[in-house]
Amino acid sequence: DTEVTQTPKHLVMGMTNKKSLKCEQHMGHRAMYWYKQKAKKPPELMFVYSYEKLSINESVPSRFSPECPNSSLLNLHLHALQPEDSALYLCASSQGILRRSSNTGELFFGEGSRLTVL
Amino acid sequence: KQEVTQIPAALSVPEGENLVLNCSFTDSAIYNLQWFRQDPGKGLTSLLLIQSSQREQTSGRLNASLDKSSGRSTLYIAASQPGDSATYLCAVRGGNYGGSQGNLIFGKGTKLSVKP
């Protein structure tokens, strides 16, 4: 099973709403990622969790709040978003520490959550 | 700072043609290089992964090569089909960037259209 599952597939929210995006994997991966992708652009890294701890925050505004409740789940909590935050949000996972010889470092992506902020 | 460039930005070919997509990167200190396919509005599907110690990988009609010293990778697609139409993204991962996990740096992609 090389599947990363994201829900919901589509989300429309107002600027005052609070919503969450969810991501799940059962590959035993210990690194999970959130990426943001605008139309016709490559994905941009937002957050990395390594062994359930936040290891990278790419200067993302605080209206995006990640959470990793366990090794299989990754959430992205959304609050007071702006219309320019509308994008495809991609979750990915990979094995843990890169320097282990058994770790290929391959990333597996989900299908994404299409977010529209009105 | 690592930069990844993909050429061409768009490519249109007739069905059955063999084609090559190019990817170049500025820093050869990479952990691996990964080629992805993305259909409109969809997620990324991993096509091939080449470790820094490898020269090429093959999967079906796809062959990816890596030349670290020159900072280049190519994705060769044999006997193209209309179903191959998608955007192809190249991404490199360094072991020294962005903490212990190393950030994946993407190119802007090549949009491929295969005409029946």
C-alpha cells in the first residue's frame, strides 16, 4: 500500500471560518509534509513533521496550524484565511531519517485538497 | 541555494513518438532525484526515483538518467500515448537542506501533450 489519503477533496470556506484538512498514511512512514500548490506553479513546502515533531516551518503564516497527532495522521488547521490562500494543498510522506541506507527518501503524495477561500 | 530548471516548459508531440524531457540542477550535492507526473487538479504520482549513486532507472516505457557531475537528468518516454499527456515535474532532494529531512526542490514542470 503506497497510498496517502487526503480529505476533503474540495473545501470552500469563508474568511471567518475554521476548518481542517486531514491526511493519513499506513506505510509506516515517519516523515510527513504539507505542500501548497498554486495554479501552474510547482508545489511549495509548508511544513515537515519528523517522528511526530515539527522539524520545518517554511515561514508559513500562523493562520495555518499543522498538527501530527500520531505517526499515521497529519492535520492542517485553517483559520481566518485570505482569498489568496486558495490553492491545492498536498500532503506527502516518506521514510524517516535520510542517512539510513535503507531509506530511499522517496516521497509519496496524496491527491490533494482543493481549497477555495471566499 | 539549489535551483531546478526544466526544459521545455511545454511540448506537443504526435502519438507514437519517443521524447525526452530535461531537468537541470545547480548543486550536485543531492540525495536523490524524483520524477513525478501530475494530471490537472490532481496530486503528484511518483514515476521514477534515482538515488545519487545511480545513473538510471527504468519503469515500463519510462527511463530516467542522472548525471550528477553535470547537474542533469532526463526522462525518456518511448512510444508516447495520449494518456501520457500531463505535467511532468522533476524534484531533487538534498541531505543538507532544510534540516534532517532535506527539502524537495521542484522544477516548474514540462506540460506534455500527446496528440492522437
